[in-house]
Amino acid sequence: QLQLVESGGGLVQPGGSLRLSCAASGFTVDSLGMGWFRKAPGKSREGVSCISSSGDSTNYADSVKGRFTVSRDSAKNTMYLQMNNLKPEDTAVYYCAADQFMTSSSCQLELYDYWGQGTQVTVSS
């Protein structure tokens, strides 16, 4: 059974940085398509950044391009989201997701079967 645990959220000032982690167990990250999603109050859950199972393809929402970077560490079986130059509109609960049959870097929510519990990111002065 695949389990995902996020960490690294918190309160940060505008322009600051955070790094989110998503530790996987039950499967190796090299075998999974994985992604980061977020849900802000009053909005639907949206894809932020996704990475293919091979690791050679990544996908970013237009709103985070140039500021966020997705990566993974096979030795630690963990996916990361480095978030720089954070803005108040980045405030949301961030979720990691994975699927053992996902080979692309699509951020289509319905394609992911496994989800973490979420971590709160608040950007405010």
C-alpha cells in the first residue's frame, strides 16, 4: 500500500521560500508519477507541479513557473517542491499525489489514486 506524508509547510513572508517534502512508502518514487496540488479557501484543488515516473518530464502551472521547482531523491524516496518568491496567492493546503500507472507529468487530478494528508502554506506579512 502506497502512503504519502507531506511536511515543510508553514508561515512565510511574501518573497520568502519554503521547501515541501513528500515521503513515500510502499513504492519507490522512481516507479511513480507524482505531483503537487493545492487547495485555497473557496477554490477548487489545482495542479501545481508534476513529474513523470522517469523523472525526465516536469509540468508547472503558469502561476508558479520560474518560482517553483519539483524534484525527487531516490535514496530518500522523497519528492520535493522548492518554492521561491512566494506570494500571498500561493496560500493554500498543499497535497502530494502519486499513481503507479502514471508515466507522464500530467497534473490531471483524476489520474492520481494516492494522496497525502496535506500541509498548510501561508504567505503573509
